[in-house]
Amino acid sequence: MADRYYRQTPCTFYFIVASIHECGFFTTAYGPLVASTLIGTDLARLSIVWCKLRFFFITSCCAMSSSCLCMATIDQFFITSQNARIRQLSSIKNAYRVCLSFAIIWWLNGTLWIYFQNISPITGICIRSTPKFAFYTLFFTCVILCGIPCLMMTIFGLLAYRNIGKTIFLSRLGIDRQLIIVVFIQILLTIVGLAPYGISRIFLLIRLNFQKTADEEVKETLASNITYLFSVVAYGGRFYLLMCSSSRFRRMAKKLWLCGQRQGRIVPTI
């Protein structure tokens, strides 16, 4: 019954779609880095197709994941509202429509990287082919991937918290307490993970046309790489978040784990 309940919950559906795109993000963002370390060669230098597709998948998956996390927070605002019309906006059909709309928008937006990403004939590095697109990339990262998600999740998280304070019995509205806790902790993870990276990208955007020394460039690159790796907290912490905060999820995970062990066990016959 719990499995069926979660499959029919809009908030959980947003988390599932976000998780699928986060798997795509980790595969395309960090998989090649591991492979490059093992073979000693950057894969993006060897193939212009992979140079284009890597950033296409990274930007599309990140934007889709951030959008779904925002919608999961907004859905909790809808479902905790005392207004019946607002609560009706939280439906699985609306979740399907919203995710399909975002998928079309962000995957079409990702084609810009297919067109503008190229391998430099001088350095052999996968770079943005025009300064204007390099500026758009920084703007997209600062505003779409970091700024708007943090702002939207903070605003609607506070509004949902205010609605909960006005609601005496959450069960009357069909609200799952554990799911609310998960959403609020996810908001915290997103802000902690994306805010430093967004700030570093804003700093780079401001200093884009400045003349820099070699030492300044090294320091900026180091800070950007550290905050980029720190963003893993926002995109990769949901499983551990659910395991720590939701007893229902722990029971479901344990049930699936034990079921897998039974299926893999060989029963001897006499």
C-alpha cells in the first residue's frame, strides 16, 4: 500500500523525475572524470561529439532536476493550504504536465551547447565557441541552476511552513508528515549545496572582462572546482536524506533488499 501511495503522490513523482536526471548528471559529469584519470587523457579532447553531448546532458539534467525540486516544494505549499481550490492544484495529472513542459524546455535549451561547444584548435580543450555564449553559460548557471531554485524553494518552503502552523490536523488534508520533513531537509541541502557554487559563478560573471594575473586565474579555477564538487550535496544526498528522515522509506528499502536476497538465494533440492 505504501508503494502505491508514493507512486500516486505528485511530490514523490517530482522527486523520482529529479532523481532520474541526477543519475544522468552524475554519469556525464563525473563518469568521464574518473575515466580520464584512469586512462590519463581527457575524453572531451578526443571527440568533438562527446565534447558537445557532455555539456548538453549536464545542463539539461541539472535544469530539469532543479525545476522538479522547486515543484516538489510548491506542491507542499499547495497541499498544506487551507484553501480547497489551491489544494486541488496538487494532482498527479498536473505533475505529469509540468514535468513534460519542463522536459521540452530544458532539453531544447540544451541543444545550444551542441551548437556552441567546440574543441579549441589551439589548446585542444572543449570550450564555448563565442564570448557571448560563455556569458550566457555563466548567466544560466547563476540564475537558472542556482539563484531561482534557491529563491523559489526558500519562499514556498516558508509559505508551506506557515500553512502547517495554521493547520491543526494534517491528516485531515491527507498530508504526509514524513514527506514534508523530507522536502524541508531537501530545501536545506539545495541551499547549502548550490548557494556557494552560485556565488562563485556570480563572482566569475562580474570579473569576466577583467584582466587577471596567472595567480588570480588559478585561485578562481580552484574555488570554482571546489564549489562545483560541493554541489554534489544538493544533487546526490536525497537517498541518504530519505534513509535518515523517513522510517517508511527505511522499511520499504529493507523490504526490497530482503526481497532481492530471497530471489538471489539458491534453494537446494533433495
